[in-house]
Amino acid sequence: MKTALTRLLTPVLFVSTVALAHSPGEHAKVYFKNLKDGDTITMPYRVRFGIEGYGIVPAGTRDKRRHAAGHHHLLVDYAGTPDLDEPLPRNAHCLHFDGGETEAVLDLPPGRHTLQLILGDEDHEPTDPPLISRKITVFVK
């Protein structure tokens, strides 16, 4: 009986595991640990990235950890939302933290800026569903 049940459940468990690969749970989130909307900051500023319910690994990680983790990207003054079906661009408005970093030093010019975090997989594609923070506005003195 135990063997028949194991044979019956094994495909279900395998399909469930594959379906969840690169798929953060509904309670997973990325956020800024030390910034909130409307903050005024001075440069240079060390910003800290938070994550809950999912892990952090360097870009390009190919072992099984890649199914339950990603790496941060910081959107700075990014117009709109990136294409969630394509790798995230690498430019002045989309900063990649390929080493699995969870903080960075910003050096922005004075004025108003928007910041947003988005998690990418080993190939810099957003997770599905996307782990993306709320866009915040900060003011640089």
C-alpha cells in the first residue's frame, strides 16, 4: 500500500516543485529597509535592500538555489515599468547587483528621484510573479 501511494504522489510532488520554480510565494516581497516615500537624504547614501519569503543569490547561479532566490535590481528615475517578460536592461536607470548585494551607496544629484526594487533571476528576468517594491520618491539635498 505504501509503495502504491508513493508512486501515485511522486508525479504530483514533482509537478508542484517544477511549477514553483522561480515563483515567489504570495507573501514574498522586496522593500527598502532604510528609506520611505518622501524621505530627504544627503549623498552619498547607503541604501539597504530588504527581502522576505525568497532568497538572494548572485546572478548566473545555476544550481538548485536559483529556483527559490534571485538578485536585486534598483530602478532609479525609471519611466514606467520594465518589460516583465524580458531581461532587465543594464543602464543608468536599472542598476544590477549581480553579486547578490543587499545594499549600495547612492550618489544622486540634488533634486527629486524615484527608486524601486525588482528581483531578477539568474538571467536578469523578473520573477513570476514579479517581486517589485512600491515606487518611492526621495529628495536629495
